[in-house]
Amino acid sequence: MAVDAQQQLVNALDADRQGHYFCPGCSTSVYLKRGSVVTPHFAHNSLTDCHVFSEGETAEHLRGKQQLAAWFAANGYTVKLEAALPTLHQRPDILVKRASQPPIALEFQCSPLSLERLVERTQGYWQNGYRVLWLLGSPYQHHLKLHGKAIKFIQHYSQWGCYLLFWQVQTATLRLVYQLLTVDTESLSYQERVFGLHQGTVDELLQFSPPLAVSPRSTNSVQQYYQQLMLARLRQTPNFRELQTYCYQRGGTLAQLPAWVVSQRPQVPVLQRPYLVWYLHVFGCLLTWTGTISATELTTLVWEQLQPLLTRHACIRHPGTLHRQLVAKLIALLAQQRVLIWQNNKWSLNRQQLCWQNG
């Protein structure tokens, strides 16, 4: 992108070779480079003229920024590429703003980025009043797995659940992967929707509100999981021996766990370890609990077992809300399965549901 003599943003794809163009970052003159091999772009007359734009970018990154800038500009946003934000000491790939809405920093990530740097950059935007959307390029779009390199970019939005955004340069489209869920020992599940230059507006993306009903695991799936436990197929995972030892120390085995300890529903992928570990630890704590337990004591107990298992949420703006939802869901499950019974403003423990099963 460049600025013409009328101060209008011009995409290199549409620029006239005879026109006069200027850098949106430093305002010096730039010239158009376009050929049968080179991705169309503007270049500075001298590399020393500007410290805002990198002319060593990959073709994918350069073209993706052009496409994103064009898409947001066509939807009524003021667009700045590599806008300098002195208070943050950062330059987002694209900064977009419309009317009185808070500005949005768009980061199109095509190269490796450490978790520490991701946390630093994201929190810098939040602390200074910017929204931020991380869009991932082709290196992140293959083999979407629970512990894959794209997972650290997970964001959360009440209308989409846990989600990832991918920008596909070949088609100039945004792929929204939403309602990301995990079931222990199984692959990630998710839904998809595509938007882009020719497939929907920015408003359609931001206002997209699909139903997020979560179906419980099939009886078959739960039975297969139990079979894995009983046949020790989880031995190959680093958690198995530790979990088995945990059970032995409390008088049982993994194969003797009550049914409620094996999660019946897919869960958000925000734990470093299987949800079975969390549920098992809660079971172990309740197994040795004496007397009744107050609502506050129960919430504290469940949270203390969850906290060490959580991943570091680099891009989730309010992780505490998500964590509270997880705690509330587990407590609701304990009540539904009559592991706990609410009586006289306290929880009573149902020992029939808090014991090892005959295996």
C-alpha cells in the first residue's frame, strides 16, 4: 500500500505505473515494483529513508497485508500499515479504526514467534486500549493439533468460543475456526466459516453469531476411552504412570474410576494435560474429605486442582471468566451426578458416587 497525491491509500495491485506515490509510514517517495514474477509492491527509493516498513518480508506476508488493508478499507475503516505506536514501542502490521470504535491492531503472523514475545505484544495492545486480532499464515495452517504451534494463538469470544483466525493469501479469504474443543485422547474438533474480499464484509465477520451447542460424547466414545484405560493404552503418554500411582495411593486403579470422572462432553483446549487429570484430582480430594463442604470450600478445592494444569493464555483477554466457567461446569456436573447433594446451605458428599468401582 502507498499514499497518492490526494492522500488516498492505493493498493500496489491497482496502482498506475505513471503515478506518484508516498510511503504511509515516513511520507517519502516510493516506486511501484510489479512484474510477472515479483509480487506487486511499493519500494523506497532508498532503504535508509524509512525504519517503519521491512522490505525483507516474505511474499505471503507482504501480499496478505495488502489484502487485509484493502478489505478493511473497503468496509469503511481508516487503515494504517505499520503504524508507529510510540507508547507501546510496537508497530502492528495494520491498524484499523472506524468511527468511535476502539482501534484494532491486525497482526498477520507468518514467521515463528515465541510465547514470551506473543504475550508481551498482546498485553501491550490491551493495556493501551487497542483490540488485537492475530491472523495466521500458511506455516500455521497445517495439522491443527492440541499441542501444535498455532494453539498458543487461541483467542476467546463469547459468540465464537475458543477460536483461531487464518488468512489465506491465495484466495484472499479469512478462515474462522471457531468452537475449538478437545476430548481426551481424541483430535481437536471445530467449526469453520470463511469471509474475505469477495466472500463477506468485515461487519459480517464481527457480527457472526452461530449456535454453540456442545453435544455430549457418544456412548461408544466413552466406552472406547474406558477400554483404553483398562487395557493400559495410555501407557505411552507421560501422564499414565503418574495417574496410576495417584490411584494406587488412594486404594484404586484407573479402571475403577467412577463414570463421572471421565468427561462426557468436549472441553475447551486450555489445559496442558487431559481433563481426566483434573477430574481425577478433584475425585481424590473429595474421597478423603470428611463432613459437609460449603460452596466456597468446594469452589476453592476445584479451582486449586485446575490452576496448575492451565496453559498460559497469551491471547485470551479475560481468562478468569473462562476459568470460572470451567469450575462452575464441573460443580454442576458433581451435582447432576449426585456426587454432591445440596442440603441446608451446604454440600453433602454421596459416598456411593465417591468410591472406587469394582473393575
